[in-house]
Amino acid sequence: MARLHAIEGSMRSVEHRLRQSHLLLHETRQGRQPGQRTLNWAGNGLRDLGLQPGTVLSAEQRPIARALMDGRDPRTGRRLVRAGNHGHQVTLGLPRSVSVLHGLAPHHLALQLEDAVAAAVTETVAVLEQWTAYGLRGGNGAGRPAARIQGSGLLGWVVWGYLTLPAGRILPAPRLHAKLMIANMVRGRDGRWSAVAGGGGRDLRRHALLAQAYLQARVRRMTSERFGFGWALDPHRGLWEVDAVPAHVRELFSEQHTPPAHRQARPQDPDGTGQDDGTIEPAPGDAPATPSTSFHFCDVRAAWRRQVRQLGVDPARLVTQCLSTALRPPRRPGTAQITRWVVRPERGVTAHHDEAARVNVLREVLQAMPDGVADLPDAERLTDEVLTHLRAVPVPADRPSVLSNSQCYLIPPHRTSH
């Protein structure tokens, strides 16, 4: 589930978000190993300050990150923005089956899967910039609405996570995810700096779930094309999962499942040396990290394979069954089928109201696609087709809105029964 948290209070809250996975002890052997990707710069707005998005945020560059979160120019120390908070953290998750495969796969495939996810996250940051990297001008409570001015991009970094520690467990569970840290500052096309999207985080909050839906749709498309993954809808959770990963294997690593053998495991036990991913403070519901212990990620991966074998499943064979020589996306559903998903009675956009905002329709369209999408224009085109199929009527706004994807539509009642 996507989550949005304001980064506020003292600068200690920023320090938490600059912690690399120091609780993960990596192998000293030559070559890159799974789980080693830690912090990367993110956001095209970084170019205004001479930084390159996608590159590693090194320990020597942490003062730069601190300055950004403090609203200052890291080159001169000059204050650029005064805002109510330092920024925002957007946590983007992936289907549990993807995390399980990353934990069970051999090194080369785990690294390839990390690269695919990293590419999808980069694309997601780019579309999130289109929706939220803007500033406001004017207004000032004088009866005039504020004007929106597009910015050059977001400024921040991505913290990569590979596992989580559910409450009551010692051995962590695989959870491949990304935490996007966004400084509350953006440079408008007029050259002036201001808070992101007005500073309060409303548009970021509106688009957090949409960003996750886009990320997961791109991961489905990429993994289908690169590895031949097939995807099936989990009827209980309403989420797409890799079809060759059985439900009981996914459940083994759910946050609700705690094997008795791992509830009392001691830190020195090879099967119980887990900790939180060590990147930032645990999310609500997760056990707090205990910084006195560390572990090798390869040891935890070996423990996960042993757990799967105890279920009578061969982890190597499971991974092989997920791969296909077809290397093509699943068949795309037609407009009528996508529409039925968008307005399904239980969870669709018209489940409780006969009006729906475009941001919600777009999210449901993305979630309806077993083959994912090629890019944002692909998703926008599908959304327009669904709205046309629904005969949705645009609802005039009382006043102009600066929010992205804010157009509301009236969905004719007879259409919700499709």
C-alpha cells in the first residue's frame, strides 16, 4: 500500500531518511550483490542545482540532501523556501509475489529484477513530477485564486528497501519497495522557488495511490517482456500477482503470518537474524529496529528458501516456473471489460458516489490491466476510452482548480450495472 508521510519537526526526521541499510552486512566478494542498492538521487529539479538524478547519493553528499530538506541552496546556503515542513515521503510497494521472487531467485535474476523495478520507479517519479512538481503564485487570501506555475521537477532521493519485520517476528519477510523523499521546494518556470504544489501535500496525497498503481502497471509490463512473467488477479485482495507464485507461498511471507519457530528465535540463530531494512524508522505496525544486530542479506535469502522447502515447494523450480520464453505481455482486455472493473459495485469509482474524479478513474484503469501500460499516454488514452464508454459527463467546477487530474465526471447510474 502506498503511504504518504510529511517530513516535519527537527532535522532528526531528515537524518532517519538518510540512513543507508547499515544493518545489512553485504558480502565482500567481487561483483554486485542483491540488496546493495541503497540511496539514489531522484527528480529532474536536481539539475537546477548541478545534481544528476539516478546517481548514487553518497555519504559525502548527505549535507546536500540536508540542505534541500531545509529549503536551502546546497551550494551557497541561501534559503530558497520557507515551508511548513521539510518535505514528504512517498512509500511505493510492489506485489508480494515480486518480493518473494526477489528473495528466492538466484543472484543474477534477483539483480535483473531489481533493475527492472528501479527503471519503473524512475518512470514513476517522472510522472509524479508532471502531476505535482508545480508552485503557486498569487492568491494571498485576497479573493483571487492562486495561479499554478509548472516547475522544473522534484528534488529528493529514493531509499531502497528489501525486507520488513512484522510485529512478533524475528526473521524478516521479503518486501521489495522504494521510499521517495521529496524536498518541499520547486523552481518554477519563472525562476522563483516555492513550496511543492502549495506546500501542504494535498496533491501529493491525491496522487500517492495513483503513483503506486502506475509503478505496478509498469512492473507488470516490464517483467512480462523481460522475464515472461504471467499475472493473475488475487480475488481476495484485488491485486495482480505473478501467477506461478502460489497463494500459500505468498501467505508465508505476509505480515499477518508468523511461523511459531520464528516467534522465539534468538538473534544469533542463523534462521532468526532479521531486522528491519535499516533505512528509516519502521512503518506503523512494524516492529522497531534493534540496531545491536546485523545480518548478511544472503543468509536471510537462504533462510527464506528453507522456509519455502518446509512447505514442500522447491524454490528453484518455483522461480523457473515463473519464467517463460514467450516474453510478451498478457492479452489486454477490451474497453467494456476495463469499464466493468472501473465501476464494479464493491470497490469501483461509483461504489459510493455517482461522481468520480479523473485521478480515481485513471488509477482504476491502471489496476485493471494485466499487461500493465507502455507509458502514461497509453494510460491516459485508455482512461479517455473508458469515460467515453461510460458516457461520463464532465461536472463544471465552482472555481478553477490548480490540482492535477481534478476534473469530476457524473457517471450515469444505469452504466454502473455493466
